[in-house]
Amino acid sequence: QVQLVESGGGLVQTGGSLRLSCAASGRTFSSYAMGWFRQAPGKEREFVAAITSSGDLTYYADSVKGRFTISRDNAKNTLYLQMNSLKPGDPAVYSCAARQSYGFAISSRVYDSWGQGTQVTVSA
């Protein structure tokens, strides 16, 4: 188990940018593949991006390719999601998730730990 805490959400205008952070506890952060998911009210959780435990490979949902960038700093036990060119369709609660594996996954079922999420709101 690893504890995760997201931060960096807020209100931004269409076309603006935000950087989300996910702080992880423990000294084994570098052994976890990580993912970002989002969920809007009344809708299912949606995969956003994922990264291997070492950070050498990444994968993105088609809806965010070219706009979002996932990265990590294992020395700081922190995962990031840089969000550019935000659209009205992007608002949701964004959560980070951890899986004790090298490889990333797009299914939420295979992740072991979840943060509480941070709210992202985009004005129309």
C-alpha cells in the first residue's frame, strides 16, 4: 500500500493550463507504475494517462494526447500531470493511482492505491 495525495486543481478558463501533483508516501515509489484518471459527476471513471515505474514510457487517452503530459520525479516521490489547452469537456475530479509493477495499465481494476482526487473546473 502507498498513500497518495493530489493537489493543483482549481478553476481555469478555456485554453488555460494547470499542473496537478500527486505526492506519494514511502520509499518504494519508484517500484510503482502510476496512472491518472478522471471522473465527472454522474459518469464513469475515465483513464487519462499512465507511466512506468521508472518513467521511461508513457501512454495517453486519445482525448488528451498532445495536450496533457504525465511525468514523475522518483527522488521526490511525486507524480505530475501537466494540462495545457484545457477545454470545457475536461472538468472532473482527477485522481492518481499506483500499481506495484513496472508496466502501466489503462484499467482502473489493476491499480492498488488511489488518492482522494483534486477538482478541475474549466469555464466555458
